[in-house]
Amino acid sequence: MTTAGRTGTLTWYTVGEPSARPLVLVHALGADSEMWEPQVPELSATRRVVMVDLPGHGNSIAGPGPYAIRDLGEDILDIATTAGAGEFDLCGISLGGLISLWIAGHSPERVMSLVASNTAARIGSEELWQARIDAVTAGGMEAISEKALARFFTTGFASEHPDVFEPTSRALLATDPGGYAACCAALRDADLRELVEAIRCPTLVIGGTEDISTPLEESVWLHEHIAGSMLHILDGAPHFSNLEQPEGWTEAAKGFLAAQNSV
């Protein structure tokens, strides 16, 4: 299905029993909804899973940029409404995690619980994201793909698990450079360090000890500043922890979400 939003025409998918409690999944920068493939079979057993392709990613068409985190967050909220999810559990990784933090802080009446994976209240720096924007604008996705992929996984993973690495690489290279750059602008400008302290829903923060993009200390910071949150650390996991350590990631998220069923 598609929804026309502030950031473009966004494609979204649903899996699971239509009457089940909704769970919205938001992927990382340079990926698409396929990055949740290891998790969907188990999560959809107890949830109606709603997956969104961010603008310029997957099958979504990017509108003119730059975007702000508010634009991306409000588009996700609109899709949830269209999908019949007035209230929902929310899970995001990387950029998707940042968007999810914004949604949980600004629309607490709609978010029943939150999984914030490999993310931070402030990701990177203005200089880092502007350099990424400049590189993509000048040279397309090929200009940043090698460095980006090196940050997604640990050394050696590509050769040991081409079945995971190669689809991830294809998704990155297929991303629309304009949409990618516009999302980079949202990351460049977003600082949610004050907002996250207002989050009150049950929250699980997942971090990886080998995450270069959002180092473990960022996950610890989120845990310390979101009241009542839980922290799950995946030893040896990189930025795309749900793909490199799918069993451990899924077990943590599934257990947390199961505990919310009676809430």
C-alpha cells in the first residue's frame, strides 16, 4: 500500500493477523523494510506488523528535501492511522530508531511501547552528515556505499555471510540519492537529547558493542535518560545488529514485546 506524505509517496506493508496488536517497524538509513526479514516471522505471530519504506528507500518515492525528523515522524504516524493503528508498539533501528524516539516523545498517547535499537538521541555530527550529503549529491550512492557498508557489519561478515550482506548492499545502492541526502539532512539537524527525557512508555534500548555509528555509550545514555527503560547489550554486534545477530536481537525484542501484552 502507499500513502502520500510530507516526504514523498511512502510504501508500507502489513503482516500478521489483522486484529492483533499493531507493531510498527522503521528501518535504518540506506536500507528498506527487507532488513526486518529475520524478525517478521516471529514478531508477526503475535502482532500485526506494519513496515514502512522511508522516502527514497525500497519502493517509496522521495519528495523534495531536505527533511526534518518531524516530517518523517508525522508521515509514520499518518501511515499508522491509515493502517488502523490508533495505538501501537513501535520499533526502529538507526535512523528508524531516531524517528521512533521522536514519535514516542511527541505522541505518547499513541505509542504503547518502544524498542530503540542501535540509535541515539543525537547521531553523528553536522559535519559528518553534510559531508555525506555532498558526496551522494556529487557521486550518487556508489560514492558512499563502501564506507557505509563497512559501518553496518563487523569485519569479515561480508565474506562469511554473503546471503545477508549482498541483499543489504543491493538495497543501499538502489536507494534514491535525493531521498538519501534528504534523510541525511534530518539526521544532521536532529538533536533529541531534551525530548527523550519526556518518554514514559515501556522502552527497550538495544545496543551493540561493535557499533561504530551509534556506539554502545549512546545506548547507555538513552537507557539512563528514559525513565524505567531496559537495556539489552549484544556482545560483538555492529550497527545492523538485527541482521548480524538475528537470534539474539529477536529474542530480546520478542521477550520485551511479550511482556507488554497484558499492559
